[in-house]
Amino acid sequence: MRINNNLHRLIQIYGLANGYFTVNDIWYPGSILAFPKQVFLWDVQNAADIRPHSFDIIEFIKPTPSKRFFCDK
């Protein structure tokens, strides 16, 4: 049985350009939520758009991440 080692790789944010984040060599448009082993697109256009409900997704992520990084373009 072969295991895909990329599934166990930690998230690394390499850069931001023209409204896109580079995470583990993949370009993501707009804002993202990044955790040590997961990354999600985040429906926030700028810091002023962040409201308490913007963090509701954290309740559904299992296992609950101990570290959180919030990035907006």
C-alpha cells in the first residue's frame, strides 16, 4: 500500500500576489484560513469584513486546530 506523503505535509504559505496566496505551491484566490494541515477559502474581502460569524467554520474542523492563521488579500 502506497501512502501519499503530501497529505501529511504541513501548510506553508509562500507568498501573496495579485490577490492570490501561494500555499504549498498551489495558488488560492482571495482570503484564506490556514491551519497546520488544512487550508480553506474564506469569504472575507478585507479586515473590515471580519465579523464573529466569520469564524464559525472553526467549530466544524476536526481535529480542532491548535494554531490558526487568518489571511486576507
